[in-house]
Amino acid sequence: MDNPRRCLLLIDLQNEFLSPTGNFPIESTCQLALLESVSKAVRHFRASGNAVVWVRSEYTTGKVLPPELDFLQRTHTGKTPCCEPNSAGAGFPDAIAALQAAEDLIITKTWYSAFTDTALRDELTARGITDVCVGGLLTHVCVRATAESAHSQGFAVTVLEDCMGWRNYRTHMQALRLMQQSGIQVATRHEVLPLNEPVLYYVNGSIPSWRVLMVLYEKEIPFTAIRLKVMSDPKETRLPAFLELNHRGKTPVFVDPLPLSDMHDSHSQIEKVTINESLAILQYIETYHRPDRPLLPPISQRSARALALTRIQETENLHNIYDALEDAHFEREKSGEPLDPEERATLVANVHAELDYWEVYATQSAYIAGDEFGLADCAFFPLLGYMLHRGFDWERMVKEGEPASRGGPDAWPHLRAYFERVWERGREKGCARRAQPAGWDQRGKANVFYP
């Protein structure tokens, strides 16, 4: 067909996997990203006139299957029940049910593949669908079985890797590689669908990523967040697709679709802008997004604007000094030996000395570059938040024999008040709380300051 019709095929988004009371719940951070991506994918597909198909499983335990069956031709036979008929686990969570519309197709399957013993193929053919985009869970079982079945039956298949759910990341990645080897395309949602909102690639718990998230939330800019993992093997920031966006393999990366009015002509091949480096991203967003919500003083106010720009760049001094401490701590930890106390004391004293500068700034105005919250605060606040998570204590006393420093009770009272002011600003809807890394409600286990 000249204009192939697509469908979004979503597998097993059921309570069994998405509810804490399910027998096979996926990781909570994976679940949050999955639900957000699926929600946006559903809206995109429906708005463009494409079909959305929901597949749910119902498995009866105790089945005995011929041993010669290929793994992906099988069904659940484990001792632990999974999506039993009429059980709570077989139902859709409220968040998924809310995404469903009357025109959507719902298929119930009893095998791993949604094409085995169902009317799915006939339904897709009747609707003229030639391209199938698959999402859901679990990647290595039902998603892979369904995708390979669709591919073998002549459909063009794309697996949307940011719409996937898994319980084991390594198994998830292996399944993606196997599907690619069988001729199935693996892509992210925004690579398949028209890019109509900015995309932020970020790492949870990264100071640079935290900065950009604060600006996006403060300006209330709709965006797609793609979280990358750096503790995986291989690191997701080192995969070829990401290195094409940033050859240094660093986050954040901001991909911004150009409005048609910015195109040089109607045939222009320039469709998006890709920008790296957190401070550059902050200023790019300020320049091109939501001018009605400015975070820098107007150009006419030269002194105020100069101060804000200076503070933004100056945050890198604290960033670099703190990084030296953290790098030394974790490098020694990898070697199996603790960091030398004198070396740590010197590195901590350097951080304390740098904070002395910022304490002075905090005495001069309510926020770090004036009496209004602005871009400089988005650059600076995550540094304090990160250090507090890593063990920094506002009232930590300097130990006897350590280099002189500004330690001690209430050593930085204005800076502490500033931190609390930003944190409390807007309460739950404030950009500081919304941008806080997932799982950082409490102090982290690693204490690089005072172990």
C-alpha cells in the first residue's frame, strides 16, 4: 500500500505486572517510564487515525505442554499463578483503563503470542493494517513472541523500546538484540512517530539532568523524558543510537522539534535541534521556549542579567570541586580501600570554602541572583540537593586536625534558608520537588563527606 496503516499493539499491561500486589511486578522506576511513554504513544496513534490494540493474558495453571515446543510457542505453566481468569491480576490497572477508548480493540490471549488461537491477524487485516508497533511487557516473553509472530506473518514490525516493561534488564536487552537479528526494527517512540514536543534524555540522580528538568517544569513545557541507565552493561549512554546524539556519551541531551515557521523552506531537511551540556540547554530553553515565563531578567536590565549569567557559569566551580571529592571517594571504594582521611579532609574543606562564597551571595537576595527565582537557581539548587543526598550536613563540625574550614553549627545559615525556600516554593507542584531524582526522598547510602 502507498500509505500503510499502522496499529499500536500493547501487550499485557495488567495488574499482575503493574500492581504491587501482582505476582510478577516490574521494577517501579521501569513502570513509571513505561506508563508515561505508553500514554503518549496512545495519544499520538489515536490522533493520527491509527488503531490501538490492547492484548491481555489469561493463563490457567497446571497445563502440560509437549516438551518439543519452542519457548515462544508456549504459555505460562509455572507454579505461581499468572493472570488467572477472573482474578484481579488479569484486570487492567486504572491508569491503563483510563487510556482505552471505545474504538480500541481488546484481544484476550492464552499463549505468549497474541496471534496464537486469537482473531488478531484477521482483525488487523480487516482494518488494512500493514505496520505493527509493539509495546508492553514482558520484553523477553510475550512481547518477543508476539513481535516474531507478526513478522513471520508478513507485517512490518517495530518494537518500541521505550514502551517496554521488564523484570530483568539484561534479559530485556538480550531480547531486543534477538528481535533485531530476526529482522524486527527496534526504535524509540519518537523515532517512529512525528516529533511534536521536545525530548530530554537524562540520567536519574545526575546534577546536569536535574538542572534541565527544573527549567522544563518551572516553565511548564510539555516534553518527553527518556531515562537512560549508566549502571547497566553496556551503559545506555554508550549505545550507538545515543552516541549519535552526543559523541561524548553524556546526558542531558535536549532534542527540540523546529516549528514550521523556523524552516528555511517547505522542503528543508532540518526538523530538529539537538543540544548538549546542561548550562547551554538552560539558556537555549530560556531563549526559545515560553517567553511568557522568563527566568532571566530582560535584556534592558543589563546589570541584573549580567549577574544572573555570571552566577550560572559560577555554579561550575562548586560542581567541579564537589566532583573531585566524589570521584576520589568512589575510586578508592572500587580498589577496596577507604579514602585517606587527610585527603578526604582536604577535599571536603575545598567544598566548604566554595560554599563560603555562596553563603555571601545568599545574604544579598532571596534567591541566588536576585529576589526572583530564575535560571541561576535551576543551575545551582541541584548541587546542594545532590550534596545533601551524598552526606553533606549543614551542621557538621570540622574534626580536630582537619584543615581550617567554615564547618560548624549554622555555618551557612543563609544558604540553608535559601535551600529550604526553593524546596518549599510551590510545594508539591514546585519545580524543585518535581525534578528531584526518583528514589531520593531520603539521604543516600553513600556518604562521601563524613563516612
